[in-house]
Amino acid sequence: MSGFRVGRIFGINIDVDWSWLLIFALVSWSLSATFGQIHSGWSVGMRWGMAMLAALLFFASVLAHELAHSLAALARGVAVQNITLFMFGGVSNIQREPASPAEELVITIVGPLTSLFLGAVFLVIGAGGFLVNDTMSTTSLLARLQPLNTILAWLGSINIMVGFFNLIPAFPLDGGRIVRSLIWAVSDDLRSSTRLASLLGQGIGWAMIFGGMAMLLGVSIPFFGSGAFNGVWLIFIGWFLNNAASAGYKHVIMQDMLADVPVRNVMQTQIPVISSDVSVNELMNRQLTQPEEQTMLVSEGQDVVGMVAMNDVEKSSKEIGKSVAVSDIMTPVSDLEYVTPDQDVAEAFDHLQRLDLRQIPVVLNHRIVGLLRRKDIIRWLQFHSELKS
């Protein structure tokens, strides 16, 4: 994970990508300028303090949106690995595709509904009776509010915007997933439904990119406005949607191709073995021609007691010297993450991705019988795609 973990809620790990820090800084900077224009009497410290608090509460609202997805998934027996906050909001790492259109619809719709609900609550609490005055501009309304009410009113409007934005029918946004579930219910074909939803998502992504480019040239786009900053931001969102829609379709195709393939058909069974008492220095000398991803089993007599990878060896040799034995740096069998020979490769590949690993041992009856590598899965997919072509 390219970030850090901030906690765990309902058994779900909450992670923050480093890109979140950038958008947090941009939102804080933008809000401090906005609050300065609305409340001219606020000091610089007051403006920045309120802006940073508002930004934190906004991302807490995004987390609530993702938690709604995750809790709905857990309620239907679908495991959730983690939630990650990043530059474009948040994402729930749900471990498998939905089993039915109804399941996808339920898991998806609760996210936007949560944002819209939070938006309405924040807006009513923050703006109160001012909302009935439809002749008052937004700037005039905010100018009459106290600091905390100003934050709540802003949070209300931004959550409502997030709720409606996520309902845009662009896969993999929530709206696109809702569209996919409806097409799936009619066609009874997840792959074709994903393809249609993905094409729609890519089309909307390209429309945003071209719209952002037009904004850079001074054109005003309804809802998005005009200006260089908004134009660049819209281009980034369009680019993200376009790539995410394409990746989502490829993922479904891959899952479909690998769903009935057992790990034993793809795993490597010829794994080098090294004795546990060999020194790291000797191992480095033996393996000079081996690639970084070379992995070896570690043995004591006739028993395999662990596993060691060359990239781990190189890191350890720099940190603790080369005089230690392989047994000091190996990962014991009891601590290894693993898959079984009879598991679907699709499930095993998801396991690799969740753990951010390039390879994982295959274990049967407490014995390592093979090694499943990402590159072997990709090679298998390429080979069978060429056969079908």
C-alpha cells in the first residue's frame, strides 16, 4: 500500500493513500481563501483552522460513504479487506464481484444515499432557518453564520454534491454500478453488462476530459463552471474515470477466465531449496545471476521450515550484515500467507493483490507444494487469450 493505516472500524482496515495529503492541502487552501472572502473579520489562523477542520470532516463524510458500502457488503456475507482514502475520494476493497444484480444494487445504492442524508442533516443544522429565504445568495447566507455553522453548511452542500456526483452513470462510480446491475438483471450476463457500463463510463470520462480542455480555453461548462483550476481538475477526474472503467472491465474478464482454473494448473513446482544454516553472504554469492524475485525454500534436514526471497536477502544484508544465517531472515512456514492447489486462480490472484505480493506459496497438508506467481498468471491469461483469438 502506498500510504499508511489510520485505524480499524467494524473489522475493516482504514488506509490513507499519500495522494490524500495533496488533496487535503488543496481543499484546506481553497476553503481558507473562501472563508476569508465570506468572513472578512476572521484572522488568518481562524480561516486556516476552520478550513482544515472542514476538510477533515469532509473526508470523514467520504469515509462514512465507503463504510456504508462495506457494511452492506458484510451484511450480505461479502468480505471487505479495507477502505482507502485517496486523491479522488475513497474506495472499498470488496473481495469479490457481487453474486447477483440485487446484491450489487443494495451494496451500491447505500453509498450515495448516505452522502445525501449527511448533506441534508448538515445543511439543516448549519443553516437552519436561513434555508427558507430563497432570495438570499449562498455567499450572503454563509456570511451570516457562526464559524461552526459555516462549516456545517459547507459540509451539507458538498455532501449533497458528492451524493449526486456518484450517481453519474459512469462505471465504476456508484451510478455506473447501478446501471450495470440493471443491465445484468435483464441480460443475466455479468461480462456483457460490465462491458456496456464500462463503455458508458469511458464515454463520460472522455466527455469530462474534453470539457476540462474547453474550460482551460475559457468556456463555461454548466455545473462545473470555468477557469484553469476547475478545468484541470475536471480533466483529472475524466482521466481517472476513463482508466478505472477500462480496468474494471478487464478485471471482470480476467476473473471470468480464471474462475474455474485450479491453482495447481498454474503454479510452479520446481522451487530451489537451501539449507537454513547457509550464511546470507554465501547465499548472495551463489545467487548473483538470479533475478530479484527468485524465491527459495529453506530446509532443515528433510523438512521445509520456511521461505526466503532474494530481494529480502539483499535488504537484510544491508541492514544487519552478511554473516547471519538464512534461518535468521527467512519467513517461517507458520507465518506464510498461502493458497491451496484446489483454489480458483481468480480467488488466489485477488489474494495476491490484497497483500500486494508478486508470489505466494501453495500449501497442501501443511507442506509447500508450489509457488503461484503473478507473472505466471498473466502468462497463462495471454496464452489462452491467444488460443481463443
